Amino acid sequence: MRLPGLRSGMVLTALLFSMRLWSQTWIAGEEITITVWSYALIDTNHAPVTLSLSPPSPGAPAAQSSNSELFVKISSVVPRYRSREITARISGGSVPSGTYLTLVSDPATTANSGGDLGVPTSSPITLNGTDKNLITSISTCYTGTGFNDGYRMTFTWAPLNPSVNYSQIQADTYNITVTFTLTSIYN
């Protein structure tokens, strides 16, 4: 038995599928320009750094004093073939006679940071009025914004050769400004 409607329905279905295959598609596009600017931002957690010299016992010279509460934070995007470094120097005041002040950085904390955070110098630097490398090979990175995010700085103040220079140390309060600079260098 033949069903006349079934055959015409199959023809109609086949015709609709073939029309779908013959349909045309138009596409439009637009060029989009995306720019990533090079930038370098630096700040600290503004923790007070207080150091004092005092002897551990009667008859002993003053012992060194250290403080590790200051953190330096950065955000950096570098251009191709460039890296950055952080330097430190004394920009105000001076280290009292008969003493020296050193600074060393720990690697950046990793809890809230990302990117290429650079390499701290392996030895403490003796601070004076000249910029000295503290962290090198910094690339595109960020160190976090929390109070204890970034590079932990350890300042150490101590008598300089006590057997020779101890008589130069004078009791007073000395204010020193240390400036950290984030500089771009060409690789």
C-alpha cells in the first residue's frame, strides 16, 4: 500500500536540507588595536625602621642592630630586550662616624605575586650616597599589595672596626633617608 503524503513529505524534507546546504554566509571583521604600555611603579609598606646601638654586657662594644620590617613593592611591564633593577642609596643624612649601615633583600614573597621577580644580590650592600644594585633581572611582574608583600629589606647598623674607630661614635639621634629606585636597563 502506498501512502501518497509520505512520498511528498520526504521530497519536501530533502528539499529543505539541500536548501540549507546552498545558503550563503556573510562575515564582517574589524581590526582591533591592543596596547600594553611599559610601566614601572615602586613603593614601600612605610614600616618604620628604627636601629640603635647598645652593648650586650658591660665592657663589650655596641652590638649590631637589625630591622626587617620594610617591604618594597613593585609593578613592572618591560619592553622587549629590557629588564629592570632596584638600587638603593642614602639620599638624606649620613651614617654616623665609626659605624656602617648595610642593606640586603630577600626574594619577593610569592603569596600574592607573579611574573619574573628578579634576583636579589647575594651579599649585603653598604649604603652611602651612590646607587648600588639590590635586585637585578626584574622583568614583567608584580609583588602584591599587602603590608608584608614584596621584597623584605633587612637593614643592619654596626660599629665599624671597633678596636680602631669606636671613639668616633657619638650619642645622638640620626635621621637617614634611603631611596629605592626602579630603573630600566637595556639587555
